[in-house]
Amino acid sequence: MKQNLIMSFESSCDETSVAIIKNGNKILSNVVATQIKSHQRFGGVVPEVASRHHIEEITFCIRDAMKQANVTYDDLDAVAVTYGPGLVGALLIGVTAAKTVAWAHHLPLIPVNHLAGHIYAARFIKPIVFPALALVVSGGHTELVWMPKEGEFKIMGETRDDAAGEAYDKIGRVLGINYPAGPDVDKMAAKGHDTFHFPRAMDNDDNYDFSFSGLKSAFINTVHHAHQVHKKLNHDDLATSFQDAVIDVLVDKTMRALKKHPVKQLILAGGVAANHGLRSRLEKQVDQLSGTELIKAPLKLCGDNAAMIGAAGYIFYKEGIKADASLNADPGLEFDWLPNEAK
Amino acid sequence: MKVLAIDSSNQPLSVALLDDQKILFTTTMTAHRKHARYLLPIIQDMFKKSSLTPQDLDRVVVADGPGSFTGLRIAVTTAKTLAFTLHIDLVGVSSLLDLALNVQNEGALVNPIFDARNQNLFTGLYQIKNGIPQSIIPDQHVSIDDWTEKLSKYKNQFLYVVGNADHFKSNLKHVFSDHLIVSKGINNLPQAANLGLFGENKTPVSDVNKFVPNYLRLTKAEFDWKQQHPKAANKDDQSYVNEYTAKI
């Protein structure tokens, strides 16, 4: 069988990435230029600074991805690119570069939703079996996505305010932890106890939506109040209390969705999918369900990267989904919602 | 030599295709600001109607700033990616110089202007010598008061103003009075055909990968940060980005 090679682009936030993916599931190269150090100067991602770094890095990433994969343009079958959701100025660099490469080398262009990319990072572990459910948790997104068949995505629930990763960054700031705060809070949480019993917002509501802004405020108020009365709080306990509240809601809602809509696979994806607390809790819970397997996105592919865009792009390529030269960035791109009666 | 020229620095989008000194195709539009959506389709259409393929291209000339940050990045990303992927020459030309090319009177002092809001402008002063604008005062981001002061020593000469100068006309009139000549209509729009003709004779950039727009203005976040960290202020921007390979 002829091999399929896709060059994929990702630039939706603070990582410029280009990958070469073979047959949708093998990474020949996956070059990621991360700007974290730059935005740490400001305590979070500054969109204009992000766009400026993307344009600095973009052709270096193409060059290195092709060199590492040892391919030429003649070997390629298609170009795939994230066109949303994300920061518009950042998305535009990847979209513009991908369009240009596709036109210059007469290759089809495949538009990829960034969240579909995160979900398809699981494809590097094993084939996805449908129906499947995905829990996508990152700095910008918290969504439960129902996947009845290949290439079809329906939102069952999403965050109504802060994304889970965003809440980690905001409470991290209060603890003196720079963005991205997730990994450090996760480590501290492993050492502490849930002594603060923060609220689990919407946990008992009859829907699959999330809310983390109340939890964030409760956390910040607790720390500020203690500061005012010169009381020292145990940071590890604070971290555990926060993380347990986040994980409780994420896992409770996911398990409820699984009970209502049994699936063959549950996919855990997105930057926060690298959180050890979340990974192990979900493992334990899903173990108790028969017939559902948990697929965790590989740790190295939880953050933004182009390999996952290539994996999703391969699926769309097979389905004949193409964009033309007028493809634009769509910062608010969303999957369709699963109709209420189907939830 | 087949040359593609692009200017999307501001509201106008201008694209041209040239073969040596012959203009094959040129277009300038101001109907909208969706440069990301329209630029490549325009290029595609030009090549198709000229019976050319991307592989025929020898050089890309791009207006590289100053201007709207996002607008600049559309043209510069397209130009640098094309030059990189086709292994062809890339030439960057000041977006202000591109506008100055609209004035061709020998010896004329030309003042191209982009409105940068809040009484600020992106501007520079040029003089036409041998038919080509030469920089007299470098391109800069400046307040209108500071700019008119810099121009005051030229007040006895004629000043040709091109671009988006509506907000600054009275300030300039105050200095130059009857010597102020404000361009009209098409002369206030960048013409990529002029850009292409000009760029054919320029030395291409030595490293396409490192080519970025000349924003002439830091982001507010960076400006504030550099004020607070004067020692680290001269650090190369790229050292804030780490490249790694993510495989499983």
C-alpha cells in the first residue's frame, strides 16, 4: 500500500509546530517551538507577543520537520492545519504558511479543528473505536465530546466560564507559581490533603457542563483572608484541595456521561490530560466499568503540537474534506452541540 | 525574472505579478480587511490568468512594515513561506517607501503617513533621487507634534504627503502652509506593481528564516517589561523560544 504523508501545522496559542505524519498514526517528525519562557515574563500568554514569535519560528519549524523526517515536498500527499479555535493572530501564521505551502506544491489543504487534534493524539496509542467519548481539558478548553463515528464530534458539555487549565494558572499566581501552573500544582497536590473542601460547582446539576470560576474565587479568597489575618496556610494542602475539587467534577460528569451513553473508549486529551491526579483517578473509575477502555493521550502529546493535527487531518483527508486558498482563521470555531434530547 | 509583490500593511491589499520590467497583473483593493482570506486567492488567480505556476517564480517582494501588525504578518508570512519553500529570493521593502513610490517628481520631498491612532503616526521622510525614494528621516512611530518639529527645517520646500494623513493635515499645513501637497485618490494607496519594479533591483535577504516585519513598535507588555528589567532588555527575542521534538 502506498504510504500517506501529511505535513501538519499548529499555531493556535503559544506553540509553533510542524509535523510529518505517516498513515495518520506514525510520527516521522514533530517539531515544537514553545514560547513559554517568553510569556512567563508577563505571567501568561500575550497574544501580540505570541503572533510575533510564530512568524519568527514558522519556516525554521518547516525546515526542521522536513529534515528530521527526511522527506521532500514530492513525498507529501497533503497539508493539514489548525484553523480554530485559538488566538486569531496566532492561528493566522499557521493558516497562512500552510496555505502557501499547499499552493506552492499543488497539495490539498485540510482544515483541522484544534480540539479534534487533541482528541486524535490518542490515535498514536491505538485506533479509536466508536462510539467514543472524549474529555478534552486544557488551558483554553474543558469539553466532553461525543463521537458517534470517525470524524464526527458533538459537544455534550463544556465549561461555562474558566477552562480547567486557566483556573490552575490563576490559582498558581496566588501561590507564586508562574504560568503554566498545572505541573507544579499537580506535584504539590500529590503531597497534601484536601483540608479546605472547596465547592464542586455544578457537580449535581443535570447536565454535562462545568464551572471553575467559583472554585478559583473560593481559593483566592481563602488565601487572601489568611494573609490578612497573618495565618500561614499549607500550600500542598491548598493544591490538593483545589485539584481534588477540579478532578471530582471532571470525573463525576464524565462517569455520568459514560453511564448514559456507554462507549467503547473514553479518550482523555488536552494539556491538563498530563495531570497525574486526573489520569490516575479516571483510570480507577473507568476500570470499574466493563466494556469501556480509557485511552490517555501520550504525555508528550498532551500539549499543543502538530502531530495530533496530522493524525486528525488524515481522517478528514480520507473523508475528502478540503479547504481552498480562502481558508481563514476561525478563533471561535466550535463543534456542533449534541441536541438536548439526545443527551 | 518573475516577481510577485505583496503589500497588506494596512487596509489596502495590493498584489502584483511582474516579468522583468513588465507588469503582468496588478490589483489593489480596500473593500474589506480580510487579507488572510483574499490574498492567496488573488495570487492564485493571477498565476492562472498569466499561465504561470508557482515554480516559475524567481522572487517575492514584500512590504515589511510598519503598519497594522496583523496585516503585516499576512503578507510577510506568505512571502517568507513562499521564498523558503520554493528556494527563491525574498526582498523586504519599507511599507512607507512603497507609498512614497507613488510620487515620481524628481527631487520631491515625500512624506508617507500611516495613522497609528492617538495623535501618533508611522512615518518617514523621503526624497526622490534618480526616480527612487531615498530615506531622509528614518521610518518611525512618532507623535504628530514631534514629527512636525522634525519636519520644520524643510518648511520652505514642497512636501508631498501620501497615505492616511487625514488626521494630520492641519498640523502639517501649519508648518508648510502653501508648500503642502496632499495626494488624492489612488496615489494614497500602495501599488504592489511599483513595489515589484523597485524590488527587482534590491539585494535579497540573506536568511529567509529570520525575516520578520519591521513593526517599529514594541507590544505594550514588552515595553513595560523592558522598563522594569533594563538589564535583560537587549536579549535576542528568539532566545525566549525553545524548539524541541515531541515523539512518543
